[in-house]
Amino acid sequence: MFMRILLFLFLLAGPGGLAAQQTNTNGALGLPGDNLNLYAALKLFQECKTLEEFEQKLNDEEQKINNLDLDGNNETDYIHVSDQVKDGVHNITLEIALSENEKQAVAVFIVSKTGEEEVQIQVVGDEDLYGKDYIIEPNYEEAGGTPNPGYTGNNTAREEGETYELRSTSFREVYQWPIIRFIYVPAYRPWLSPWYRGYYPSWWRPWRPYWWHWYYGYHYHWNYWYYGYYRRWGWYRYQHWHSWYYGPGSWRQRSGTYHARYKAGDYRKTYSRPESVTDGSAAFKTRFPTAPTAAKLPPPAKVPTFEPSLVKPVSRPAPTGQPSKPGVTKPAVNRPATKPTVTRPQPAKPVTRPSSKPATKPATRPTGTRPATRPVSKPVTPAKNGNN
């Protein structure tokens, strides 16, 4: 009987236990998704008022959230944000155009109502970039649920070898997020990014991506917020979503160029500067001098080896009892009859990545003049909410 009780308790904590096993102690998955921190993306999403603003800030160098270079041109890629709505569920997709005809899915924000003014949200990294079932959500208060995969009692959690204070929320509180209220107004029309390969807004200019260790060192100091307010989770809250996204006729985009570069091992080059972790940490402290920071960074551990099976086409069956996805009709794109006249400016900013890596630019890239002013939207520096 005692053993049966232990087995029951183990299964009850299954989602949290699964997520905890998938967490790497140095923050690396060993996959290209390491260069887009989804905890940071969820924090930004919570702070924005519209999806247009979210797309702009996600692609703002000052935010230091987007560090993806999937096409290998030594410049960050522009992330397109679009909202696919089905059965009242908002599937806010993040994609990158690797050519005029190819896009690669990056992640999806799944937003669905659970009541009149109650909403649940999860962020799912695409399997090609993050591996299977990489799910992040707020720390929901719910009966029978583990507050956090690393929960240790007394409203604290341990991640990355440190203890963080948990800040829980509810479906009703999530409904109050400005961007959630925005997408549920009666007059809302699903946002579809009007930009595409070669045609980008005048305010945007790419920059050289940082080495992963620099990026990790910078974001490490936000962990008290990331792990205090959000958590890894082990299952999809909206039961039909997996078959919608991965089933036949899905809107998921996959690029042959991305897969070829992945198989060639090109994405592993970003892990080549472990000493740059201290530079990233110093950059954070300079930008946010009053933010709480860890006493010291943990030594970077060995980055996991890529698993090619994670990026091969997946014919994964839908969970038992879930119907296959019917055809999804995408909302019409309100694209102008003529292409925008805005050209992508040539970066003129000093290189921030070590000069030992060549910065070859495509010869055919159009040149332009950087706008005189550039909007700078820094994240709100929160008050200290954890033990660092």
C-alpha cells in the first residue's frame, strides 16, 4: 500500500517532474532556440499593449531578446508576429523568413479563455528550435498543481543553482494583461505582420548576434524574474492545440534552408566564446545599475550535443481522443497593393561581437540611411522579488 501511495504521488507531480528533468543547469538546450529566450519573450508580451508593439520591441536591439541568425548572414533575423484565431483560441506565431518563399516557425503563444474574464496562456517553442514539448507558462494558482517544477516549499523555487521567490497569478489576473485585453475587444482584427523578406519597417536595422555565452550572461540576471513569475510545464492546456499545430494541414512553417544549416552544424558556432559570459553580465549591470543581480555567475557547463532527430519532419500522432485538425483558413493579409518603399538600412553600428568572427555582409543587400531617431523601449526594471 505504501508503495502505491508513493507511485500515485509521483504521477500526480508528473508535469512538474518532467519539466524539471528537461531543465539544463546552465540554461542551454544545445539547440538554436537558445538564442531566443522564451522567458524573456513572455515577460515582454506581458508588458506590451498591442501585438504590433510586441513585434517591434521583440526586434529592438535595445531589448536584447532576439539573438537569432537562422539564415547565417551574421545579422539577426526579423521575427514576424501573426495571430491565427481558431475556435476563439489565439495562436500568436513567431516566424522568420529565410528567403522570399521560406519561413521557419520559432514559437507560438497560445491564448484561450477559461471563463468570462479568465484567460490561460502558454508559450510553446517549435520542436525544430527547442525540442519536443518546450512549454512555458505563468505560475498559476490552481488546486493540486505544483507551483513550479523546482518548488522547494515556503513559496520559493530553485533554478540555475539559486533560490527564487515565487510570484503566482491566476487566469483572471492574466486577463488583465494589456495585450490580452487588446486581442479580446470586439473590434479586434487578427494582427498579421505586414513585413516580409527584403521589406522591413524603417525603424528596424539588424545587428550582429552575440555569442550565446554573452547572451546567457546578460539574461542570467533576469532569472529572479523569469523563474519567479514563469515556469516550465509538461502538458498543453488547450487539448486540441497539438493536433492543430503539428497535424495535417497545419499553419506551421518549416524551412529547408534551416534544416540544411542545422545538419551542417552551423548553429553550434555560437557557443564558441565561453569567456564572453562576463561581458554579457557586465552589460546588464551597466544598463540596469539598480536591478538586483546575482553575486556571481555559475561557470558555463558543457553545452548539450544537438540531436538531429529533433529537427527531422515529425509525423507525431495526436494524443488519444483528440481529433485531427481540419483545414485552417488564415485571415487575409492586409498587404498593400504595392511593396513598401522602405529599404533595409545597412548597419553602421560598431560590432559588439568579438572581432575574431568575420562579419561578411551580402553584397546585394540594399543600403539606406539610419533614421535620425530610433525608438528605445527598455524593459521596466522590477523591484527586487527574490533572493539572489
